[in-house]
Amino acid sequence: MTILPVIPTSPDTPDAVTTRRRPTMPPRHLADLDLEARKAAVTELGLPAFRAKQLSTHYFGRLVRDPEAMTDLPAAARSTLAGDLFPTLLTAQRELTCDDGATRKTLWRLHDNAMVESVLMGYPDRITACVSSQAGCGMACPFCATGQAGLTRNLSVAEIVDQVVYLAGVAASGAVTGSPPRLSRVVFMGMGEPLANYPRVIQAVRRLTAPAPEGLGLSQRHITVSTVGLVPAMRRLIAEELSVTLALSLHAPDDDLRDELVPVNQRWKVAEVLDAAFDYAAQTGRRISIEYALIRDVNDQPWRADLLGRLLHGKLAHVNLIPLNPTPGSKWDASPKPVEREFVRRLREAGVATTVRDTRGREIDGACGQLAASELTAVDAGGSTTRAEVAR
Ligand code: SF4
């Protein structure tokens, strides 16, 4: 693991880390607005409407996030815009790399000192950004570092989009060696349950996929939105007529175990959740991704593989098995490799496409929420029961 220099932060950083402010939504940012609203905003600031397109080209087309670097704008306009349309949303608290520089994880401090994470993963043919949609998460999955800390707040549209624009800039700088320089995929698999922040996540998807200069111009097919199974929101997503990939974090094929591993299952059961996912696949023609964290002696039994195989047989679905990345001191552990191989074999025998996810970023607390959790645990050392529980 390489620890990169910490990116300079504002002068109040030490206090900011230790002093909790009440969670509040951030000020408005250009990325919160569509192009028409940007025109209205610059006009309100006394600038000509064409500046909206110029700003959008800088931000989405050239990945320039600081208005002071937009040197074709008059100096006075730059300072007006910095205050009104480009407030600092994300301040890098730590930035780490591993996997020979192919994985970079950034821990962000938000304006109210909430913490979130983003990860950039380079491959020979693509670069993928994994972004957070909430600070913390209210879904309380017991094996997940984020879930143990609870929900702080939803992220704004711009807080989500700005993670991607920043990471696209890192990719464009060539910092991820052995990968193409253009960020091409985004997965909503960082901190939070994306569909619990539904309107903002959908707006962020539209911003990321709108052609430049309205947005970043990514393909909808290269965006993955995950969910633990909030059925009404899944049905709402069907009606959006987007062609993003839906990833369903199932983790157990039976209600008895899923009620425990994914507590929201007590509200929407496996059959109902899978029905909604299959309807999404039917509507979009997009194969759904069934996420399944393999946990030793918990959900990795051969009979559960067979049951999952029966549930998914003949469906437009793919299983993505995730070797668990346990939090330090956790009672949960990854399944042994022979058990994992048998699980894969049984699913494939049932005719279900199955892959095992590569475990990027393990050395840098790569699973969702682990870096933020370890940072908060360090900050609270000796103080907070809540944060101490994160490491359990
Ligand atoms: S696994 Fe996902 S949904 Fe569950 S608590 Fe963690 S972040 Fe939330």
C-alpha cells in the first residue's frame, strides 16, 4: 500500500475533524442544476446566460472544478461564481492507493464534517468509479462497516456528481497506470443505499449521462445502481425508463437468514424483491446483477447455492459473489476458497452465470465504509461507543 500525501485542506481542518456539526445539506452547486436552471442562476448573478454553457463545458467537459482555473472568464465573474455556483463540497481527508496504483480510494470530508468515500479502479480496458450516495447508511446490515455507524444524511446531487468529476479528472491525468485515461463506468456501491436517496441519485444519473456540456456524457449502460431491495423504489426505477444496470444485494436466498443479514428484508421478502428485479430486467432488457457476499458458515452452504440457483434459473440475472472483506475484530469472515468454488460450481450447474468479484483495495479498507469507519474510530479513540462498534 502507498499512502499518498494528504491533499491540502482548509486551515480549520484539525478542529473540523474533531468538532461535529449538525448534518446539513450543502449549498447549491452548478452540478445540482440542469442546463436551463444554470442559465437562470447565472442570469440572477448578473452574468449573461451564455456563461452557463461556458461553465458547464469547463466542469463537465474539461473536468475543471475550480472557477479560478477558468481563465477565459472575467476575474470578477470568477469570484462571484466561486461563491454562488462552485462552493467546496468535497475536501480530501486522505487519499490512498494500492494494487500497484490501479486502485485509489479517497476519503472525503463534507461541508458539515460528514465523511464519505470514493474509489477509482483501473483495469486494462476501463476505469470504474465507485461513489457514495449517502453519508453513512440506515439499512443496518450487520456485516457492513457503514451500516454499523447509521445514517448521517443523504448526499446532494452535486456531492455525488462531484465525486465522479474529480475521479474522471484523476483518470484523465494518467494517474491510473495501465488503464485508458477516460473514466467510463460508475457504480453506486460506496457508502449508503442509493434508492433511499432516490430523487438525488436519479438526478445524478441523469447529470452523469447527459451529453456534454449538460453532463458528463457517460453511457447509461455503464452505470450500475445497487439496492438492498427497496421494492417501491425499484418499481419507480422501472418507470424511469433508464437503461442502467440494477445490482440487487441479496446475500441470502431464504427469508430466515436474509431477515438477519439485510434487515430491510423484514419489510420486503426475497420473493417480492426478486419479482421487482426480474420486472426491471424485463423492462430494460438489462441483466440484473445479484450481489452475494460470501460469509463463512453463514450463507455459504451448498443448499443455499442450490436454492439460489433455483430462484434464478432461466432469469436474466448474473450472480456476483463477493468474498467478504471483514472489518477488524469482526465475527464475520470470508468463506474458504474451496467452499467458494463449490458455491460457484453449483450455481453454474443450475445454469446461472456466476463470477467472483476481485477484491480491490483490501489493504486500504476497500469495502464500503471501512475507510470512513477506521478514520472515525481513530478520531474517536477512547471516546465513542458508536464508532468503536464499527470495528466489531
Ligand atoms: S451493505 Fe450497503 S445497504 Fe447494507 S448497511 Fe452497508 S451500505 Fe447500507
